[in-house]
Amino acid sequence: MRRWVGSLSGQRFGGGSGAHGPSRWAALGGLAGFAGVLVTSTAVAEEATQGVRATLEYQREAGAEICPGEEAVQSAFSHHLGRGALVLAGQGEDGAFRVVLQMKARGGDLQEIEGHIELLGAGGKRLWSNDLRAVYEDCATLVASLALSLRIAADSVTREAKGPPVAAPAVNEPIVIRGVSLPPVVFVPVDPDTYLAMVRDQWPRLPSLPAFHVQAGAAVVFGAAPKVPVRLTLAAGPMWPNISLLVEARFSPTVTAHYGGSSLRVTQWGGALLPCAHTRGLFACGLVSMGGFLGVITGEFPDTIVHVHTTCGTRVGGYLALNSRFSILAYLDVEANLVNARVHVNNVSGWEESTVQVALGLAAAGAFPSIQQ
């Protein structure tokens, strides 16, 4: 190392010119050139760091009031864009580009929030756009996702707006390492959009998490008891945009029927499994239930009867959305008994369970988003 430094010093400042010879001016010229390169590089880096300024126009339509306000959106975009190729202009400043962000609610079984973002150049020319949706009302995350998509696309979009990039020169000189000559290295510019498309194709896609659906209601049932009972229901389960799976608990308060001097009191309970499909305000479900009833006979021949029954059938109906989470349902159940119950009062046939049961019901339902990963 010492020999190399000494040799370099001899080449730069030696040569018989003396301490006050031309070597001094050569050293000063080298320092001046180095300072000029450093200043130029700093200016270019500062210009690249500042990026191109853009103004943000935020539009929040009716039904999307849960989305952040204008100040929160401005702050989110400033944070996610950072000091990249595109930065937001301050209050009262005009930017070379315009970013238009629109948030609106979409109707459906589970209401969604749709975000549309555009990057406009000179004369209002659309340079880039993107559309994303958020299930339920997770609008803050949707705003962040739109800001990140703009950050990713800003490099190529602003570069294309300024003009075609200058291709990097090819290095044609061979590389020699310890006497071995290697082929020349050629630098080929890569299109950022092509690279991002390749990354998106390889990125794993996670299934959307379901909402937690719960509903409570009441129905009048025909053919399930000596008198028409009222059935109280409580159901819960996962719900996706077009399908759901509910587990329903059922209970019918006691009804009493009189046969001469005797009476029959019947109390029913049970549960049902309902896989459902729903769209545009209508739904249809398969239905499998299991339950039982307790019959108490009073009179000349008192008795207690417990019967377990299984039914299968279908449920059809419609719903009216009150808002993005709550709705009112009206439905019709048609169920077939696999085994009919027969009850004898005073040793004579008093009542027989109907083979087909029909129920008309109303329910209030709510869908609550799951915790997102």
C-alpha cells in the first residue's frame, strides 16, 4: 500500500517541477473539477428527490361518508408518496399534474366502497388510472392502497410524460481479470411497468375473509303443533358477497289445545343448518333441521311425551337493505318431516304432526366485517 501511494504521489506531484512548479496548478485544477462534479451531482439528486408536483382533487359521493375527510386523505397521500417521483403540491400551489380521487358506495348484499384514481397531465390528458374496492367500509385502507398504487406507477408515468428515457450506453470494452478476458457487459433498460406486471402475477392472492352474519326473527308455523305456534329464531355464521352459511337456533313457546276435559301443551325447540345463495335482494337456502317437542297431557289420563324429529326443505325470500350493514328479511320455509309424531289424548288419537310444515317469518339481520389480516 505504501509503495502504491508513493508511486501515485510521484506521478501526480513529482517529475522535477519542484514544490512551486506546475504540479500545484494541476492539483488545484483537479480539486476544482471534483468540486464541480460534486455540486452538479448534488443538484441532480436534489431535483430527483423533490419529484414532480401534483395537486389532489378529492371527491366523496353520497353513501361513502365513512371514508376519511379531505385533510386526512391529503395527509395519507403525502405520507405514502413520500419524496418519490411524484409529490403533492401544498395549499395554493399549482402542480404539473392533477390527481383525481373519487370514493363512492356500491350497493349489493354486502355494500362495498369503490375508489377510482386518475393521474392527469397537461390539458387534462389521462396518463394513468386505477380502480380498487374494499368490502364493507374499510375505506381508510382503501385510500392507502390507492396512494401506494399511485406511488408505484408515478415513476414510469412521469417519465413518459417528460419524454422517452435515454437508453444506457452499452459497455463494449471487455473486462480483464488476472489475464482472463470476459465478454463485454451490456446494460439494457427495463420497463418498470413490465417488471411490476411480473411481480403482480407472482404475488400470492389471499382469499377474502367473510363477514360475520347474525339475524334474529320470528315466524308463524303451520302443521307443527295442535295450534299455530310462533317460532323464535336466532342465526349466525360466515357470509361472503353472494353466499352464506347459517346455524339457526329455534324455540317455540308453549301452545295449549283442549280435547274434552283434557288438554295438550306442546313446547318445541331445535336447530337448523342453512347454506344460502343471495343476489339483488333475493335469497334461496337449503334447510336441514333437527329438534323435538315436549307434550304434556293433563286430564283423566295424564302423560308426558318427548319426540325428536328431523326435517329437510328449503327457504326462499327477499331482503331490504337499511344501510351497508343492516337489513330486514322476509322468508318462506317449506319443510318435510321424516317421521311424524302422533299424540293420543284420553287413549284416543288427539293430534298428528303434519308431514309438511310451512313457516312465514320476518327477521332483522346484520353483517359485520371480520378482522382483516
